[in-house]
Amino acid sequence: MTRQRAQDTDVCGVAAAIAVIDGKWKTGLLWLLESGPRRPGELRRELPGLSEKVLTQALREMETDGLVHRQVYDVLPPKTVYSLTEFGRELSELLGPLSDWGHRRIDRMTESRASALAEARAAS
């Protein structure tokens, strides 16, 4: 298998999974929606720096990928609520071990930097 083919999301399951959560905000959105349905304004408040345009784009992509469900209520003013689909909940559960691994990596990097700093201080 060529290197390019290995990255093809139609062939590589890991690449296909990562393509769905690719981007700065999608994992945060999954994490927030895991605890229950949210309105777009709530999501923006809980993720500082997330613009309305980017939020809308990310939620549309996640809806297209089958991760979130958009419920529009016929009231004035219009009310929209997003929630995870079963497929989205499954992905969110699978990201738990990856998150644990990431935290262990952060801890290792912190320890390594602290050790290197201590060695540098001792040498000077």
C-alpha cells in the first residue's frame, strides 16, 4: 500500500475516524454534547473563541457525518437544539481512551521538561 493510499479515508479506518473529528472545535463540541443537548449559544459560551460562523460550520459537518442531531422548534424566536446521535455517543465513548493517553503524554512531557530544567540548573 502506498503512503498516499494509507491516508485515503475510504481505505484506512483510522484516517476515516480522524477525518470526522478533524478541526479545532469538534472534539470539544462532542465532549459538551455528551452531557446533554445544547443550544448553539450555550456551546459558544462554553467554548471561548469559537465564532458563530465556525460553530455553524462544525455542527453542519457533524450533522452530515451523523454525529449530531439538530432539532428545530417552531416557536418565536426560533429555537434550535443539538444533541449527539447514537453514532456520536459511540464515537465520544471511543475518544475516552485516546483522551487518557493524551493526558499521560502531557504528564510525560511535563516531567521531561522539569527534569531537563533541573539538569540545566544543576549544570550552571
